Amino acid sequence: MHQQTHIEVKNLNVSYGDVKALHNITLAIPDKKITAIIGPSGCGKTTLLKSFNRLLDLEEGVKIKGEIFVDKENIFTPGLEPTHIRKKMGLLAQKPCPLPMSIFDNVAFGPRIHGLKNKRRLYGIVRYHLKQAGLWKEVKDRLYEPASKLSIGQQQRLCLARGLAVKPEIILGDEPTSALDPASSKRIEEIFKMLKSRYTIVLVTHILRQAKRLADYIVFLYNGELVEHGPADVVLAHPQQPLTQEYINGVVS
Amino acid sequence: MNIRKDRRFFEEKLIKGIMRFCALLLAGLLILIVTTIAVKGFSALNLSMLVNTAKGGFYLGKEGGILHAIIGSFCIAGGATCLAFFISTPIVLYINVYRKKRSKLAELIRFAFNVLWGIPSIVYGAFGFTCMLFLGLKASLLAGILVITLVEIPILARGIDEVVQHVPIEITQAALSLGATTGETAWKVVIRQILPGIITAMLLAFGRGIGDAAAVLFTAGFSDYIPESLMQPVATLPLVIFFQLGTPFPSVQNRAYASAFILTLLVLSISLMARFFSKKLSRHRIDHM
């Protein structure tokens, strides 16, 4: 199975103070596929995800060694503006987090800061991406109300629309359905399936069944080490490592 | 068994009682203060006090009012609060958004705020006076504003710092992950989240500024007129109260209470206004985090 690589991680080491969070990770994430990062909590899944768009820079006392290439460009190149990397990636957080402004302004925020002023075009962009996220019908009559008034499931779809409006190539999801009810989770999953033909999607999830439903590619982390990675059907059906087998069979969690 | 149970319930009741008593004490104190100044000042309270400035012999019991001091106090406290806002907000956003919240620099600046906050305002007044002597300036509205700005900066900065520290990190991350620069994140997103908190902090600072007598004593001087420029000396309400209370005439002392009553009403109405605006401004705030 030939796959093009979109994100390439080489010898990545991350530590917080003296605590090692990721140890020597080398990995290639395929283009236009859904990659699921699985593993028990505290194994470094979120750390790995947040190193992709350099949000890790914000953490206190973090040390990063190694390289990550996005579109063949090392994101840790000194002097490189992280905004340039982040613009390429939409992020869905564990808990949906709208910006403190109206529904419309949330989606328009990205295009606005990247220089779009034309009101009619902004409206078009907002409408298009709210439709993409399956939220348009529910909010079209109250676009100027505070985003915080939406239900939590709607907020997560708003965050997705907001991320898509920046025209990213990659969508990062940090357990994006963990705070949602089952119906909202299902909607988000369906949207991901719809989007994967056009975006590279990387999901952190601790729900194994979600990984089975969605993933084309599996990355299994345990205690900051990369244990196994490969196409989902292979890893899930015939895991090579004993640890992966135990995790998939529910022996360790 | 039963005795122990009784004791537990007794303790519970006792502690609840103490807490209620303390709360009532505070409320009672407020009512007592307001009624005292209202009762004592009632005889002297009239409209002409509000629309006239002090005429000759005002402090001996003759005609006049305190309009000049009301305006003076508003100019000083208002000007100082604005200036302090424009100085404190950048500092606070810098140490919380541009730098990491727990960085050494941030902690050092917070420590400086705490020390400055604890300095008595008479010391600020003396410092201001020294500077004025050095620069050859006279007591004036401008000097008063500048000194009260110094008094207010630590109050305002600490107040804003408190709210900025509580902004969920997810909001910052969300803005950054959309490709916003740190500046855009601070000034377009974080600031919206903390607007209500800023209003509250400004109100606190304004209250401290309008009530301060010691720092303006040396720096703003005193006058019987409404100031016409920044370089003229200006009267303030606390000093008017102080001078009136210091006279041996009961009728003038009553005017002091009337002035105090007006000062209290002004602070109260500003406080209510601030609450109203901060409610309006918190419309978009994210608070489910």
C-alpha cells in the first residue's frame, strides 16, 4: 500500500522538567488519511499531537529535541514563525473552546487575521464552513449571538468550522469527542469521514472502538515510547508487539 | 454515641452562627456609616452645595459649595484611572500571554506589584513632592493625576492579573492554533474574555483614587476654584472634608458630613454603573471551562 507522507517525525524527544514525556519517536503520518494515536492516558498522545503545531511551546519548562517535517519543512527551524505552521493545522481540543465572541466572529476570526476584510466574502466563508461542519441550519438565524450560548456538541462543530475556515491541510483532534454526548460524537465522526478525502486528520483517542471505526492508520504509544504503528487493519487485527496485543484486547489500559 | 452526635450538631450550629454574625456585622457597619454621615450631614445638605464653588469665608460658615472639589476629584481619579489602565494592561498581558504565566520575570513583576500595593499613599505623595521640587513644578492637577496614577497602577494591575491568570489556556491555544500571533491572541481574544474583570479592577482603582487624601495633599494643592488647566492647583473631596471637619464651627462640620455623603453617593453610583456595563460586556465571555 503506497502512501504519501504528510507529517514526518524524526527522533522526537520531549520532556517537562525532568519528566520524559516522549522518547525517541520516529514516525510518518500519511497524507489524506485518518491517523489515530492510541494508548493509555498519560502515555504522551496529546504531547505528540501538540508538538505538530508547536502549541507545546506554551507549556512551562518544556524541552524538545528532534525534528518534525510538515510538507518537507522542519517546524523547529530557528527563526520560523510558528503561526505559519499553525495556519496549516486546525485543532479540535478535548473540551470545545469557542472564542469569547459571536458565532459569526468565531468562524470569521481566522480569515480576518489573515487579512480578509470584504464583508460579503467573509459571510460566504462563514456560511460555507458552518455547512461543512453541519451547523449552518441550527445557527443561521442567530449568527450574532454569543458562541457560549451553543450546546457543547454545537460548540465542537463550531470549533471545527472555525478551524476549517483558515484553510488548513491538516486537522488535529485531541480526543475531540470525549466531552460530547453520543449523538454529537457520532456527528463529529461522520464529519471526519466526510473530510478525510481532502484533509490529513490526526486524532488522539482513548476510545479503541472509535479508532476502529475511523482510523486508516494507527499509532500506539505506551509510556512515551512508540510501540507500534502501521495501517489500521494490520495493527488492529494482527498486532506484532505483545504490548499492543494486550492493549487491543483490553488487558492493559 | 448520642452525646458525640449532639456535640457535632452543636459545633455545626455554633460555626454557622459565627459566620452569620460576621456577615451581619459587616452589613450593619455599612449601614451605620452611611446613616451617620447622612444624619449628621442632612442639615447642611442642599442643592446649592452641588452647583457652587467655595466663596470667601466658606470654611467659616459662609455661602458656597463644593462643586470645585467634586470636579477636582473626578478629574484626578478619572485621569489617573485612564493612565493607570494604559500602563497596567500592557504589563499584565505581557507577563501572562507573551511570557509564560509562571516565568521568573512574571513572578518578579507580581512581587513588585505587591510591594507597591502595600506602600502607604502618603509615601507616594512625598515621592511626588520630591520629584516636583526637583523639576521645579508647582502643585497642580497634572501632578495630582500623576501621583494618583502611581497609587492606582498596582491596584489595577493586580486586579487585571488576577482575571488574566484565570483565562482558560484553551482559549489562548484556540486562537494560536488558528495562526494568530501572540499579539492578536492577547489584544483580540484574551482582552475580550477579561473585559468585565478589567471594569471591576478599574472601579476598585477609581474608588481608591477618589478617596485618597494623602497623596494629593502635597501634589494637587488646594483651591477654591474649578481648575481651568492641568497646571492649576485643584481641590479634592477628601481634603474638603478634612478642612471642614477641622474647623471649630458645628455648621461647617455638618457640611463636612454632607460632603462625605456626596462622596459616598458618587462612589456608589459609579459602582452601580460599572456593574451594569460589566454585565453587558460579559455577554460573550466563555465560562464553562
